[in-house]
Amino acid sequence: MAKRLSREEKQKNLVIELINEMFKIAGHQVTYHDVEGRQDAWFNEWTMTEEQYNEWQNWGTELIRKKLGLSKTWAQREMAMIGLNWGLKFERNTQNENSL
């Protein structure tokens, strides 16, 4: 019989899955295991657009609801915190800046 995961193990696996999907949505060939254990601000090395960030937030919210059984509001809060802690920085949209 398979060992039942603790809540902490479930949360760690969920964060790994979310970070991997973030890199995938942003179009980077990097995984959680490439940045695991790094003490620097690794999340500043890569960028994503605001649209990609929103896509990742929506995807992650649904995953959190499914895996942790949280309400939509709580899942959105969790994703916001994950985005603040590990989200990639936004790339500048020079097209919009030039039109100002």
C-alpha cells in the first residue's frame, strides 16, 4: 500500500508542479530542479509577460482547488502568495512605452 503524503509533502509537490508550469507557460527550458537550493534571486533571471502570469495564476488556482480542496477565494490567495515568492519578473513591453 502506498504511503499517504502529509500536508507538507502535498504542498511541496504542489509548489514544484506550479513552478514547473510557470517556466513552461513562460517558454523557458528550466525546471524546479534546476533552481532548487539556489540562495540567490533566481526568479529574476527569467521573465514572463503579464498575460503569461495571469494564465499561470488561473491554472494554479484551479490546481490548488483540486489538490488541496480550497475554495476559489483561498486558492487565489495562495496563488498570489506563490506569485510573490517565486513568480518571474515581468518583461517590459517597449511597444507600449514608445507610444506614451
